[in-house]
Amino acid sequence: MDFSFTEEQTMLRDSVRRFVSEAYDFEGYRKIAASEAGYSPDIWQQLGELQWQALPFSEADGGHGYGPVELLLLMEEMGRGLCIEPYLPNVVLAGQLITILGNESQKNSFLPGLFDGSQQYSLAHAELGGRYDPAYCEAKAVANDDGYTLNGQKSMVLNGPNADAFIVLARSTGETENQNGLSLFIVPKNTDGLSIKGYPILGGGVACELTLSNVQIPADALLGSEGQAFEALESVIDLATVASCAEAYGAMQAMLEKTVEYLKTRKQFGVPLAGMQILQHRMVDMYIEVQQSQSMILMAMLRFSEGNRAEQKQAASACKAYLHKASKFVAQQAVQLHGGIGVTEELDIGHYFRRLTAFGTLFGDRSYHLRRFTELGKTTSESSKDEMTEAA
Amino acid sequence: MQLEFSAEEKAFQQEVRTWLAENTPDWSDWMGATREQLMNWEQTLAKKHWLAVGWPKEFGGPGWSVTQRYIWDEECARVGAPGISVFGAVMCGPVLMAFGTPEQQAEHLPHIANGTRLWCQGYSEPGAGSDLASLKTKAERVGDEYIVNGQKIWTTAAHKADWIFCLVRTGSEGRPQEGISFLLIDMKSPGIEVRPIHSIDGEHHLNEVFFKDVHVPVTNLVGEEGKGWTIAKFLLGHERTGVAGVPGCKGQIARLKAQAEASKTLKDDASIQTRLAELEVDLMALEFTNLRALEVAASGKPPGPESSGLKIKGTELQQALAELEVEMGGYASLPWQSDPIAEPAYANATGNYNIGRASTIYGGSNEIQKNVLAKFALGL
């Protein structure tokens, strides 16, 4: 057992922290957040030059060969610095699916553009009817002589308005909530029959509703095997879940530090607020939640580095269930302890607050993940019973 | 960064598992055990050098790594093995290693490591609870002896103990903390009287200890006279990493899940299932916080203020689990100090819940821990 980071990992974290603090001061962030694109094309390009986008991909695929530990460290620092570049939708959601499911020709066509920052891709999987269930899919894929025809409606496609191509989840066979029969297709944005309705989302960034009306795509747009997409999709969403948790953990640290600093200087009744015991204890409660969240991130790093899929699923749901509650607490208390200034646009605290609120919903909230955690526990104990029976 | 066990660690895990299967007694609560039961168990562990598990080899401990320590705790919790009396191996031992004279180490450490002497802790007094530094039990130096007069309270297991380590007042100059000394006292000394306090679980764990002209050789002073507060702080840090009680919580949650699963009504009770999941998730966070603290301890650094957070979260979780168990039991939780009739699974539920309320009070109340964190972790 060993919980220490390597020198290389520490250096990576430090350099991300430095870059984000220089490139993303609060005024800069506000301009970027208010822009139509919802990110900074300049900074995104710089990230490409620094090869951040290539970080968590194998060297065989042209990446750096880093793993979940480095990915989560990077996300944490982006969260701390309120960096809203579309890293998660591009690198974690779309990029990981291409690297897991893509054939050589697909990887060669799509990954280099992602790595150098010139191309962007968005995963279009969610539908409002299914809430957070990744298996829920009404959108249909029908095979024909020229490939496939896609029909359906996708929601909350993260960074969709900036995407050059979409990775669309559609059902080849099976009922709406069946894990079998799901397929993924790479669909360029200018394909006939695609309609994109973009909007900004809470806490920074943009998303879109994506309507597919008789979208005809060639057979080689299929990513992976037909009808077999669920496992890869679920594993990538689990990774995105813990990556977004790491981002939230970074934001929580920043909110705690800013709150402590503010209360040391803000005076009422002639004394600094930081001297009042009821406020000290509140900040200690925030500190403890940040500590516990750090432990959950550590747990997730370890499980995603070396655990099996059953452990990773449980780790992702436990991590999100915990971080959703903890981040809400830290964010709400940071606003409360700042007083009136905490509910204004003028101060970064309110912006962190919105970012963390959006985090709570992404990829499933606490209720959803607690339920999933319970169900996974039952499946695990059933299968270990089966193993014991078999062994006997 | 790595979680998986090496081949050696897996072999060690198997060794522990086999040994526990052969040696675990049929009772599990060290506080409820008789002196004889407790000493038998401690001596069984000691023969294997597995009693003072946190100690280095030179003092009679096993010199385990963090991982070995983790494996040991996990395996003990898995079979519900009893704990040990913490006052000797977990508390007094490390103090003597850090502050004791070679003579004190030679006199006491072997007895602790061998399980031949039980200890208790004389800290709180009727007028000195959270404000521990206001303690009044006086030790007056007369020649080669201290004459001790005063009273300690909430002294767990004093009625079973051979020795007590005490904070006593040896001076009244300066800040209250400056006149405090750390003294080892033989419980058989004339002038000591132990009176029971019955707690709300209906049991006798706690005591008052009275000192009337008790003669203590000055060689029983640990560290310098007037420097006892430093030792007390050192010790509180040590107490806290253990006080999170992670392995015990793990065992309990596994038991509660099994009990819920076995009950026709609880099995499909969404509220119970949600609360079990919430507590299990909280426990995962606590477990990794505890592991981080253990790793700091193994590196030789003293526990930081983070251990106060462990104490707070650990005791809150223990209480939440106890509370849930009482509710899960329903009517089966109500029979009081009698043989359980309907549901033996819940026989100890209310007792555990009642005495468990003490956990957020002892070892420095959780409110005091928050003061510590405010000062040392947040610089307030």
C-alpha cells in the first residue's frame, strides 16, 4: 500500500496549477464564461501545444501513457482555478470512447486533431426520459445498404455547439432501457438531418440538444461492435464521474481557502469574523468535508488504476455520492460565511458555487449513485456467493 | 501509488486469518469482559507479539508496516475479534517510548507487550473536563516521593487496572498548563479508592478514583516535572487515529446489511437501504482518511491536526450506525438487560447506542476537536 505521488505526478500537478493560475485569472474567466463559445479557443490551443489533451491516452495511440491518477490531478487543478475549458467532454468522454472502441483507421482520423486542439468531439448519449441511466436510449439506428439511418433526440450534449463531430448513442435492438443493443456512431456536425440547438449551462460551458432526423451515415461510422457499446460507455461515464469529482474537490479547496482568508480580514463588532467560535466550527466542518473528499479522490485514483470493473463502478458511485453532498455543503457555507458579497456576480465565490451545483447533477446525483451503489453491492455479494458455491 | 497487496502481504494476511480462526475467543467486547478474560486474550496475542501491534520490534512489538497493520485490523474486524485495552499498548506504551527513562521503559514496556499489566488513564476530574488544564489533583514533592491528593473521574476500567497514568498538578505558577506533570501510579498503593459509575447502558465501565496521601516514587515521573501537558497532547494524537474505529464500523455495517437482507420488511425498505448506503459511503471516506493518517504515523511523523477530523467523523459514524441498528430492531431492541427472546441479533443494540453517546465526549469532546482544528489546521 502506498499513497504517495511520484515526483513526475507532483510536477505535473504543479505545472497545471501554475498554468491555470496565470491563464485563468478571475477577470479572464468572466470574459470566457460570458462568451458564446463558453471556452477560450486561444487557451484550448495552448493546452494542445502543451499536449494536455494527449495526456491520458496510450503511447500506441499517440498519447502520453498517463493514467487515472494524472488525469484526476489535472482535473483537480482545473477545478481549483475555475478553468472551464472543455477538457472533460473532449478528452474523457469522447476521446476515451474513441481510444477504447475505435479501429486503427478511426483512431488515426480522429485522435491527432483532438490531441493538438484543432478538433473537438462531443458524446451525445443522454436523453431526458432516462435521467442518468446510460442504458436508456430511445434513439434508433437502422442498418441499410449504405450504412445506418439514425433517428432520435439527445439532450445535454456537453460542449456540443463546439463539436466538429458527435459520438451518438443509438439503439440497434432491444427495449428502451436494455443494456444490450446499444451502438455508438461518429457523426460529423455538417451531416444532413442533424439539428443543433445550443445553450449555455450553469457554472460555465455550453451544451446542446441534438435532433437526428433520418441521418444517413456510412457503415464505417460505427464505433466498436454493433449493439455492444454499453460496457465501454458505462466505463467512460464512470471515469468522467470521478474526473468531475476531482474537479469539484479542487473547487472545494479553493472555496475553503478563500472563506478562511476572507473571515480573517472581515471585521464586524470591531473584531475579525474568524475569531468567532461558531464561524470557526463551521469552517472546520468545511475543512473536514474537504479532507474526506480528498480521501474519496484517492480511493478513486487507486481503484481506477488497479481495480477490476466491479470495484470501479462502486468507487465511482461512492465517490460521487460523497462529493455531491460534501461539495454542496462547502459551497453553501462558503456563500453563507461571505455574507451578501457571496451572492453577487462580482466575487468568484458565487461562480464556484454555480460550478459545483452543476457538478452535482452531471452523470447522476447523490440519490442516483446511492441507489446504484446499493444495487452494485447486491450484485457483488450475489456473484461472490456464486463463486463460493462453485468452489464448493 | 498502489493499493494491491504484495505476495508477502497476502501470505501475511493468510497467516493472520488462520491464527485468528484458531484463537479468537467467544466474546467480543473488551470493555464488557472480565479482567481474567481480557488478560487471557491479551496474553494469547502477546505470545505471538501481536498485542502491541503499533510498536517497533526493539520494544517487543511486531514492527509492522502500515499495510500489515491494515491487514491485521481488517482481519480482526472480519471475525469480530475482541479489541484490547487501549490504555497500555496504544497510549502509555508510546508515551514511555518517547518520553520515559530507560528504567521506566524496562519496568513497564515488557509488561504491556506481554499483557501482564492492565492500565487505566487518570485525566478528567469533576472540575476539569474539556478544560483539562484546570485539573487540581495535587502531587507534592517530599524527598524522593510525591504525595498525591485529589480525584479523577470517568476512569474507564480502573476497577480492573494494575496501574494508572495520571496528569497531576505539581506547580501553580504561570499558565495552568505549565504546572502539570505526567505520573505513573501503582493502583495497589495505599490511599487509592475506586468507586463505580454505572453508565446509561446499565453497565460498569467507568469509575471515580480517589487519591488520599498516596506515596509515589519520583522515579515514576515521566518527562520533566511541569511538562506533562506536552505529553498529554502527544497522547491525544495517538488516541485519535485509533478512535476512528474503522474496522469495527466495517464489521458492523456488514452485519446490519445482512440483518436487513434477512428481514422481509427491511429488505424492501427504501429508507433503510438508503441510510445503509449513505453510511457505507461515509465509511469509505473515513477508511481512506484513516489510512492516510496511518501512513503519516508509519513515516515517524507525529499525527497532525487531521487526526482530530478522524475522531469527529469516526465517532459520528459509530453513533449513526448504533442509531440505525436500534431503529432496524424495532420492538426487538427494547428488551433490557435480559435474555433476548425474539431477535438475538438486536440484543446489544440499545446498550451500544446508549454507551456510544460517550464517544463524542471522551478523548477530547468533538467540540474541543473543532477548536483544535480551527487553531492548527486553519490557523484561526
